[in-house]
Amino acid sequence: MEASHFDERSFFSAVHASGVRALLIGRRALVLLGLPLLTADYDYWIAIDDIERFNTLAAAFQLHPTRTAADARRHGRYVLENDEHVDVLVARSLPTLHGSPVDFEGLWTRRHTIDVGTVPVCIPSLDDLILTKQIASRPKDLEDVRLLRILKESPR
């Protein structure tokens, strides 16, 4: 593994400038919302037709895909990695543990934008972040759902 030249704000800026329909999901999105969580990686859900463009921008940060674009389309996910780790969902739709479908197009339509400095980052709405956390429903996801519900109910 070689050291990458990874800078979070530069990466977010490159994603925004690329025109890739990319949603930051997972704990990094929750951190941007101000929740006190730790995470060591990034999770994105991107439009299935944008894999090649996402991989091209990631290459500038020495992030390498673990699958070809065609293989990623078949499996619905892949990873970009080096000393950073980016999980990438490319499925058109995934079910929650309870069987409710979560589709990328719907998430994209309802997305919110958070400014990280001067860089816009697209994330799902709070309700949609809760749904994405119910796809795997690991113990940490259940805790994240609890925190998201508290955030949703708190006055802003």
C-alpha cells in the first residue's frame, strides 16, 4: 500500500465538481450533521451510471477500486482503497432489514446539502439516513438510528 495524498475537503470538492450523483452516507454523514461519532472510513451511494467518473476522480487521490465497473454493477458495491477506505454502493435499490425498499433515485431527489467550509456535500435527508442505517442494521447502525431520531426531534 502506498500513502495517498488524501485531503477530505479536497476529496469532497472533487466529488462536487465531477457532477457525479454521489451521496455521503454512513457515519461520516452523521459526523457532518454534528453527531459525536468516530469513523475511519467514508461511505458513498452513487448513481450506477457514474462509477467510471467516480473512479476517475478517486484515482487523483490514489484510491483504487477493488472491482471493475462492470463487476461493481453486478454486485451493487465495491471499495476504493489505499490508506483511506471508501465503501461505494451502486445498487439501484436495497431492502431494509424489514423489507422496505430504499432506492437511490428517491434518496437523490430528497437529498440535503451540507457545506464543509465552502464545499457542498450531498447527504440523504434525516429520514433517508435512518433508512440507510436499517439496511444492515448492525448494532452500531441501531445506535446511529437512535441518534438520528433524537437529532430529527430536536429544535434547530
